[in-house]
Amino acid sequence: MSPELGLLITCASLVIATIAQRVVGMGFGIIMAPVVAIVAGPLAAVLVVNIFAALACALMVPSLWRDIDWRRWCWLTPFAAIAGAAGLLVARTSDADVLRVGVGTAAILSVIVSVRFARADHVIDGPAVRAGSGAAIGFLNSLVALGAPAITVYSMLSRWSGPSFSATMQPFWVVVSLVTLAQRQVIAPGGAPAWPWWGWVAAAVATIVGTLAAEPVARRIPPRVARLGVIVLSLASGIAVTGVGIAGLLA
């Protein structure tokens, strides 16, 4: 695949991923990581996904400022950032495919159980739950790029949904993406795709276009549909990671 065609596919995916991120509150990495890994390689995926996830989410923060739950953000974000380093260390010393199968399967089961739990009247929340959830998100995100199911489990257990959830996830992912990018560059530097300078500009423009298009789309999506999107994306990411792990073990 030529670099130009890969860049075109990446830009189109950036628009879609940014819209999903705004509507659902996550999904940017789930959509972008496999696309960039295919067109530019897995190391480039880490760089590209984190750079443009941080950009997309940062662009959304001003318009969502009033709906951001800063108390939850203050519990989730620092623990996610700290635990991310631990996830990278474990990933360096473990078999990647075994980790993918184990974590992916556990993620799928966790999401299913939390959905079943959400039908009851119980609510599980509080500082300890938020800190633990943040740590789980950061750890799994760095370990096998699978933070989405952990977010879904917490949102279901705590009954956290709607505009507040989507809004708070934007500054959360700004910090987590930048921290992950810094950590990855220390441990596995390089890996930038072979794009000309204007390719990076085109990718940034695609992200901005996606941000602008996302607002009117988000206003038309009912909360119930957005919540279903969170669950579907989480299950899809868990299945995808498990499938990649199984394929690697069988190869």
C-alpha cells in the first residue's frame, strides 16, 4: 500500500473515529488502532492514535465544559496515568498473545456481567471504586490497548451515563493519551509513519472536520443509543483483542 493511499484511509478513519468519540465518549482508539496498524505498522499506530486522540478530545473540551464531572475526572485520571506505567512494564515481560486472550476474555465477561448488574437497583460508586476503575483503565490500556471495557464496567456499576459521561471522557483521554504517548516513546521510541509534512497537516484537518461534524450528530443521538454504543464498542474491542491473541498463538 502506498503512503498516500494509507494517509487517505487514515484521514477518513479519523473523521469517523472523532465522531464516535464525541457521541459515545470513547471509541477513537478502537477504530483508529487497527486501521493505522494495517496501513503504517503497529508502532506507528501507538504514535498516531495517541497524538490525534489527544487533539480530538482537546478540541471537544470547551464545548462540553459545563457537563464535565470534574470530581470523577480527578479520581479516574491520575490513577489511570500511574497504572499505565505498570501496564507497560508487565507487557514487556509477558507473552503478548497470552495477555490478549486472557485480558480480552475477561473484558468480555466483565461487560456482560455489568450489563446484567445494571438491571438491578444497586449502585456501586465512591472514591475507592473510582480510583480502582481509573487504575484498571490505565493498566489495561497500556497492557493490551483495552481500556474501553473497564470504562464501561464502571459506568454501568455507577449508573454514570448521558452527557456527563461523554463530556468527562474527553479531558480524561487527553491526559491518558499524552501520558501513554510519553511512556511509549521512552520504552519504544520512533515508529512515525512515512508521511510528508502535509500528511500530518491533512490528518490534523481531518480530526478538526470530525470534531465539527460530531456536534450536530451528537445532538441527534438519543442517550439510550449512545449507551448501547458504549457497550457495543467495548464488546467489539474485547472480541478483537481476543481474536488477535488467538491468531498469534496459533501462528
